[in-house]
Amino acid sequence: MTDPIPLRPRAATSASALGALLRDWRQRRRYSQLALSLTADVSARHLSFLESGRSQPSRAMVLQLAECLDMPFEARNAMLTAAGFASLYERTPLGAEHLEPIRDALTRMMHAHSPAPSLIFDTYWRVVDANPAGALLMGGTWEPGMCLVDRLVDDAALRAPILNWPDVAAVLMNRLRSESRQAGGDNQLEALADKLAPHAADPLALSAHGPIMTLRYATAHGELALFTTVAELSSARDLTLRDLRLEIFFPADAESRALLGKLTPVKD
């Protein structure tokens, strides 16, 4: 006598995978089942059944729980797939034709910021593009896809002009760890932060540097003092676009503003 064929094996497997994902993210965000049920406006009993695999959620319920848990879009896709639904968020190659208006907008913003430096990179600090002053900060040369953190750690000559490199390393390390926590733990971000750790100054000492941390960069014509701000496509639903960062540097004093004009004059 053969064993009976189990009913709906796919649904059972999906429910189990979904329950594990949901429980994992709930714990990462430090929610009890009761707290999450109140936040998501769902009964604690139903939430318990979802985590145990005894219930299958609707697509709307998956998205509602993912939103309450502030899950990254890739994790939301994984939970949708585990529940038997199609992914919601795509990852489109940046060179795709329909992304041209967005690429053009980012490029225009980057070059409009000249003569001050500006870079476009992704979540893992892989460089996508740079204006002339941005290239100057990378030693004058760079390749698409180059990880700037790796280059700075591995190339002593590249980081030598950064006069306050330990402070810069500490700020960047903290930023990477913060982004990792927001993502619920990202091994690649943590690995980059770990590479910076031996170079980083004590983060508690950074408050002594004034209201904002500045990058002090030595050039043949004098010292630049720069601070940065980061622009993101926060409304993007495409994963590739959501990963992009536009890092914009500003002169921290009048001397640096004048020096930037000499180093990378804007072409008419």
C-alpha cells in the first residue's frame, strides 16, 4: 500500500516558509505577537496561526504586515512569494530604456552641482557615476561598480589626502551599521563596516568637531573642507532605483568654495 498523497503540499510548504519569515522579521523589529497584532489591526490568534503555518494570508494581509514591520522591499517580495503571490517590486537594469528620465535627472543634478563634488553609488558603495570633482576625490580615476569603501581601505595612497580619515571612517562605519539595522541585518553592509572599524576613531569623540562632521581633503593648492548630504529616490518602487544614493558635497567655508572653482572650473 502506497502512502497517501498529501493535500496541497505547496500551500503547506509556503505557509511554513511564510510563518518563518514573519516570525523572523517580527523578532528583528522587537514586536511581540500581541504588539504586532494591535499595530496591524489583526487578531493575535490569526497572527499566531500565520506564524505556525495553520493559516494562509491574503495578499493584502502580507503587504499590511510587511508595512507595519517596515520591511525592505526585497524582503516583502520574499514574503509575497512564500505566501504564493507574485513579487511586487522589480529590479530593473539601470540601463533600461524606461529608466532614462530618472538616469537623466540624476546626471543633471550631479553635474549641476559642479564645481563641488558629487557621486552616485548604490547601497554597497559601488560607484555608478561621478562629476569631475567627485572623480578628484577618488584619485582622478574610477570604474563603474568599484566599491569605494574597499578602495579606501585597500589603497593607502587614495585615503592619504583625507586629513581626518579616522573621523571619516567612523562616520561611514556608523552609517553602514545603521543601514544594516534598518534592513534587519545585512551581512554585506556589516562586512564593509567591519573593514572600516580598524581605521575608525572613537565615535564618542566626534561631537567635538562642531555641528557637522567635515571632510578635510588636501590638494596641491590647499585644504578643502567639505560636508555632505545624501539624496535618495524615496518614492521609487524599483529595487535598483531604491538602492541609488546621490552624495552631494558642499564647501564648509569660503576658502573651500574658492578652491573648488580653481580645481574643477565649470565649463561654459
